[in-house]
Amino acid sequence: MKISHLTISLFILLAFAAVQLFIGSGQLRAQHPTVQEQNAQNKSAFSRAQSNEPSQDIGILGSYYQWIQNTQRDFHLKLAQAIRNLKDTNVSFTAGWFLISLSFIYGVVHAAGPGHGKAVISSYMLANNAIIRRGIILSFLAAGVQAITAIVLVGITVGLFKATGYEIKQSINTLITLSYGLVILIGIWLCVSVLRSYFSSHAHDHGEGCSGHDHDHSTCGHAHMPDAQEIEQNTSIYNMASLIFAVGLRPCTGAVLVLIFAITHGLYWAGVVSAFAMAIGTAITVSTLAVLAGSSRKAILFFSGNSHTLTTRISFGLSLTGAVLITLLGIVLFFSSLGPAPPF
């Protein structure tokens, strides 16, 4: 029972941290409505850090994400300059590798900020007894689809239809809302799958092979709780593909900005390379968090001991918690995206 209490305490702490994260990020969005306005008001993260303007008390998480946003804005300026250098040097080898390296580092930093991609994939790893390799594959494929979404979006809206900045922003907002809606559907499907697998197996085990209440559980030929592997049948290729599509449908803001800047300088291919370099950096950060989530699940199950019943109940609790977290995350972000300032 100690393990159960420890697990419940862990979930409470995670829920509290998630609430604080959402509140802190909401305050930051209120202070910084759009990337364009931020860039017009701030030249670099360093200059803002050196200013004497009073800062609001937004807590540790708020301060952390403020640092992330300031750093990302500084990267936006540097990436724009890298595109200029690439054009001015007639696509030199040094300028090209500088752009790729800078894009990769930006992807690592960008993924450390707020966003539903890592939260959804980490929750998925918590909800499933999936091998660690699966979490890494999910992270890289989702980041790749994110890059492709940005490339196609900018290529069509800017390259073909010569869309304005406002029209591009509207397109991105539509994709963001759709992405969050898909996250809700995936979360609900995972919840239904976990509950259906658990209770159907439980009913089957008690309905066959034993009769009455005076029987030996060790000799009646089957377990009286569903096996942990039965609970986690929702690790199919279909669910993984749906998860990758839902996460990847929301394009990376940094990739969109670089692609727009690159296409206006006649170097769209450089923007494409930059977007994929960002995707690799993002995937490394997200996969690290996915590995931590999957390892935490395995550690909790390992320390539950040799009790089949306890292990199965904890496995069911972890699976259901992960599925519920995905659903709640999708609901909160979906309704937030309907407002004037879409989250993250």
C-alpha cells in the first residue's frame, strides 16, 4: 500500500505543477501577445535582462518560461541574421553550417518551453507499458511532421497565395485548434481502451473457471485480475500514428518565422533545412522527457513487488492517469486556443 500512496502523491504533485505551468504561461502570454510585437520592443534577451524595469512576481515556473521566451526571441533575430549571411556570402559552407547549428540549438531550447507535444508524448508513455525505443521514435516522427507542416504551410500560403502575415497567423491558429481537438479525441480513446480492457478482462476472469467464493486463486487456472499487458493494448500502430499526427499538426513557430524570412530572400530551401534541424533538436529534448516518463512507470511497477494484483492495479492506475492527463490537456488547450491569444 505504500507504493499506492506514493503513486497518489506523485500524481498530486504533477497535477499541481501542471496547473502552475498553465497559469504562469498564461501570464506570459498576456505580457507578450505576439512574436512580432515582442521583436519590435526587444532587441535581445541580454538587453532585457539588463533593463531596470520592474518585473512581476510570476513564480519560479513563470520566471523559467520567461527566460525560455526571451532566449527564443534572441534566437529568432540570430536566425534571421544567419539567413542574411547565407545570402550575402553566396551560400558559403561556413554560413550554411552556422545556420544548421543555430537551428538545431534553437530546437533544443524551444522544446524546453511550454507546448503540448512533450506533454502528450510523456503522458502517452505513462499511459502505456511501451518500450523506451517507442517513445524516442514517437518524439522524432512527431517533430518531423511538425517541420513538414511548417514547410507546407509557408510554401502554400506565402509561396503560392502571397498571404499576408495576418493570414498566415490565422492559418496557424486554425491548425493549433485542430491539433488540440485531435489530442482530446486521442485522450478519450485511450481512456475508453484502458477501462474496457481492464473491466472486460476482470469480468472474464471471474466468470469462468471458478465458482463460488470458496476457491483457491492459485489453482483455478487463471488470474483474477487482467494481466498488465492486457491493459496496455492501446499501444497499436494506429494510436501511435494518430498521436504523431495530432502533435505534428501544430507547426513550430520558429520554423514558420525562419521559412517566411528565407522565402522572402529567395532561399526557401535554406528555411527547409533549418526547419528540419530544429526538428532534430526538438526531438532530442522531447525524447529525453519521454524516456524519463517511461522509466518512471517501469520503476514504479518494479518496486511494487511480486504481487500480481498490486502490480496490475498500479499499472491500471498509471495507464488511466496518463490517458486522463492527455484528455484534460487537450480540453484546456482547445478552449484556450479559441481566445484571442492561442496558448503556446
